Amino acid sequence: MSDKGALDVGTLALDERTGCVGRVMDHLGSHVQLRPPGGGLEWDADPGHVRPVTLKERLTARLAEVNAYSRNPYGKDAL
């Protein structure tokens, strides 16, 4: 975490309002931008409802990334 208590960019976090895990991409104004671990569209989350993931949540998110890569090992831009 940074000095302000905000999660660092690249950290896996849980948006407690949606129940979705995302990787912190940026902090914009009063929002945190999260992106699904397997790729996809970012969404804005309230920093007051975002927390670091547990070990179980981290493993589940990592599995989603590996599965997404296995479907297209060349990346989304290769389609």
C-alpha cells in the first residue's frame, strides 16, 4: 500500500460492492480503476470498498489469468 493507504498499482484487490476481483490499474480522482485478472474492461470502484485479496481470492484470480492466457497465448491483440 502507498503512504495514503491506497492500494499500489498492480495489486489484486476485491471490490466489495460487486464481489469482483481486479488488478489496480490507476487512481483517478475519487475512484480506483480495476481490471479483471484475465483481461477485459476496467471499472471504477470506491476506494472505501476496495481491499487487498485473501490468499484464496488471489489463487482464484491467478487461475483466471492462466485460463485466459491458455485460450489465447498470443494476447488479445493477436486476434
